[in-house]
Amino acid sequence: MHFSSRLLEQAVDEFGRLPGIGKKTALRLVLHLLKQSNSDVSRFTHSIDQLKEQIRYCATCFNISDQEVCEICTSVKRDHETICVVEDTRDVMAIENTNQYQGVYHVLGGLISPMDGVGPSDLKIDALMERLKNGEVREIILALSATMEGDTTIFYLYRKLKDFDVQVSTIARGIAFGGELEYVDEITLGRSIATRVPYERNIG
Amino acid sequence: MHFSSRLLEQAVDEFGRLPGIGKKTALRLVLHLLKQSNSDVSRFTHSIDQLKEQIRYCATCFNISDQEVCEICTSVKRDHETICVVEDTRDVMAIENTNQYQGVYHVLGGLISPMDGVGPSDLKIDALMERLKNGEVREIILALSATMEGDTTIFYLYRKLKDFDVQVSTIARGIAFGGELEYVDEITLGRSIATRVPYERNIG
């Protein structure tokens, strides 16, 4: 790309570093911002600077929070005997949106991935074990991605959690609701048959 | 979406205002920035602030430029008797990338669009007419989109340019190179047949 301005090129380069944003999209976004008012652009950049400077993580569950301890961890309405372990804040948001879960969370901040140089010590695993020491937690739900990294992390956590008197669960895997059989991958389909459940349980 | 942090929500809202960026993508981009170093994030926001504050437009052709007059307009290697009229700086970049054009440009800054409240006075049309007054320009190439707004703008410019002793051209329209006939829309195909050219000219 031939840029008529170094400043333009720099801004496009920066946008192009974002995941999933190619050079053409980056240029489109930068030219869009150029057409906006000064105050609109300031508000955009200020919101990012402010978030980066003032971001805090809940001291208990490590979810992104504006307070020392997040709203979920301080809520008396939540079941503090059940901890759902997730990779990041997006997973907390997705599970909260289901309205199916009343327990609390623990945000690992990633998954074990030797390929990416992420080991157990890079994640909030020790902090999770700390939370179990007072004996109040009864169940740990491992809600991690069905990927190699997710499975590796589940296996690692499962072995660590055996030392505690706590029920360890993983979220159910199988055919998604509305999923047509012919489009389901073979591994999922094969395991769905192997781990089939009585009909009475499925409608329960 | 349920956000655990107001700062996070604000940043996601701002990103979500960009064209083609939905809420989920916005969240992904913001969380990506949160994982980057402070200096990387500062460089990102600073590049946008700096561009917005210091952006200049060439006094001659109105392309984005770091100088008072842009490199193309000051180049002695360019043909200053030919002006290619385009909508915005992206079109200049696209045409420059072809290496097929040696003339100069004039950036309108948009297209006439009554639906969007954009009239001729909102575009750099008077400035284009000014450039013709010294009589040095021989040809004006209207390289505008093949849309209703593009056609409206071409029609308006064509009527204004009739007062000047200048050749007015529009870029060729037809089947794209590599385009398969069965996938071409009917209007393009029909007009391509109606405006067919002798084979000798096509290979010229």
C-alpha cells in the first residue's frame, strides 16, 4: 500500500495489529475515525487509555472489575459453594447471559498451552487452590473450551483438585441444540453416541 | 451483554461504533488490547490522536498529506495536464497501486447523495473548477464508483465541466478480468454487450 501520509500509515499499521483486522479494514476504520468529530475521536481513544490505566481484576475470582472485589463475588444471592472455572471474562459474560448459573467464578486468564509458552504458573491456578482451603466450596465446574489446550488444562486441574474434598464437574459435550446430525463432526458425533443418556434425563 | 466493569463496557461501546464492528468483535478487540503492554496500547491510541490532530489535506488535490501540498502534486514526474477525480484517499491508493496512471488527482471527499444530505457544496467541486481556470489541464478522468451516487456526481460534474475546454472521460465499465460470465449481474453484462469494443482495441 502506498500511503500519502506517514501519520495515516502509522494509524493504519496500529489498527492492522488487532486480531482479525487486515490492512484494508484498518484503513477503512481509520478513515471513518477521521470523518468523526474531534470529541468523538477523543472519547474513543480516551476510553481505551482509561480502561488500560484503571483496569482492575477482582481479588477473589480475577474477573475484570471496577472494584477490589467484583459484584458477583460480593453478592449474597450467589451460591458461594460452587465455583465455575473459566478461561477469561468473555466466558463469564456468556454463562451469565444463560441465566442458568447461580454460583461464583474463577477466571484463569488463559489455558495451558506449551506451544504458546503458557504454563500452569502463568494462570490463576494457585489462587484457585487457595479458595478451596477453607473447605466451604463443594463443587468445581470446569467450563473450558473443548480444545487441546482446554483438555490439557482440565487434566492438570483435575489432578490438583483431587487433594481437596470437592466434586469436580466438566460441562456437558455433545450435539448443540438445533444441530443437524449430518453437519456434526465425527468426533463429537461418536462421543455423543458413546456417552448417550436415558431419554428421561434429557427432558428433565 | 452483562459487563463486569463500566470501563470495559465503555471501551467496547466505542469500538462497536466503528463500521462493521459488532459487539462481540468489539469485546474481542478490547480484551486483546488489555493483554498488550502499556506502551503498545499507548502507541495505538496516540497514533489515532496524533493523526486526528495533525491531519492535513493537500491544498491542491485535497488528498490526505503531511505537507501543505502533497508529493504527487509537487512531483515533476507526473503529468499535470491530466486530473483524475476520485471520491476519497482510498481510491488514490488503489489507482497508485495499479502503476497505470501518471497524472495527478482531485479528491472530492465524498459523492453527491441527497439521501445522506451530501450536496455539491459539501464536496471539493469549486476547487476543481479553480484548477481548470489557468487552462493547463487537458483531461479530467472521472473515476467514481458505479453506484447511483457515483453516477449522480458524474452527471453533475460533466455539466459543470462543459464550460471548460477539457476532455472529460469516465473509467471503463464492464466484465472484470477473470470474471466468469454466469456470475456477472445482468446490468453489467447487458451494458458490456451494448458497449462492446473491436477486439483490436481490447488487446491494445
